[in-house]
Amino acid sequence: RSKKTMSDAEGDIEARNQAIQWLDQLVHDQGGAEKLTELPLYTVEWSLERNGDVDSPHKQHVETLWEKFTRDERLELWKRIGPFPSLRYVKLGGDYSTQPPVDEAELMCLLGESLSNLETLFLDSMEGVTDEVLKQLADAGCGPNLRTLCLAVEEGVTDDGLQYLTTAGCGRKLHTLGLAGLKGVTDEGV
């Protein structure tokens, strides 16, 4: 039994190291944190062609970030590799079995305080997305340049959360809006 436990622990360490290396390479490949425009931290995405979910090419690393790192460890990681003032594309999420346990503070640490360049925002199957998170995103400049907004969360987002984004200018350039599972959103909110 102890050999299996030791092997599992070694596997976790290796997976964690690989996830960190992947993140470092992602930042490096885009010219560093200052120039990073895309942040693809998702496990699956919807495919119209397949009429269903398709695994992200980075699924293994993203699952490791969500499942094998504590919140505090992820916060330290985001602080080390960020901020990303040039972000244009953010896709954060999991699936039914892997829901990112990201709260407001962690999300804002990851995304930073300046989101005025953001054109695409996907938040999928995330436990911590609430009206307050959408308010913080709007306060950070998210909205005026958004062309694509997809929210797929079951709890925490209401008409008020969407209103925060609208008040911040979301809608002027928006051409794709995807809303799924938003139990607190009514037709008035949309």
C-alpha cells in the first residue's frame, strides 16, 4: 500500500511540474506576460461539428492546475507568471467532473486589473463565478471591446451580473453571446 501511495505522490509531483512547465511555455511562446494575448485554461469545449464536447489539447495540465494545486498555490503561480495587460482571449473552465474551484480573488489575480483589451471571455463550469465576479471584471475594463461572451455556470449569476457588464459597455461590439445554465438570469437580464 505504501508503494502505491508513494507512486501516486510522485505522479502528482510530476503532473504538477509538467503543468507549471506548460504554463511557463505558454507565456514564453506569446512573448512574455506583457505580450500574452491568449489564456486557454479550459478542459473541454463545445464542437458544432461533433455536436458535443471535445477535449482541450491542454486538458491534462489544466485539470492538474484545478485539482492538484491548492488555491494558495495557484495564487502564487498566477502572481509569478502575470499580470497580462494585453489579454484579448480568455477561456477558463472545466466540465461536469472538473469544475475549477476559482473564487473572485483568484480570478482577478489571474486576469489582472486591466481588461480593456479583452475581446473574448469564456467562463465555463466554474464554481466561483458570481454577480460580484462580473462586477469586478467590469470594473477592470471588461466590456467595451468584448466580441464574444460565453457564460456557463449554474449558480451565482443573475440579471444584476449581466447588468454590470452592460453598464461597462458590453454589447456595443458583441456578436456572440452564449449563456447556459444561468438559473438566476431572466429574459429581462438578456
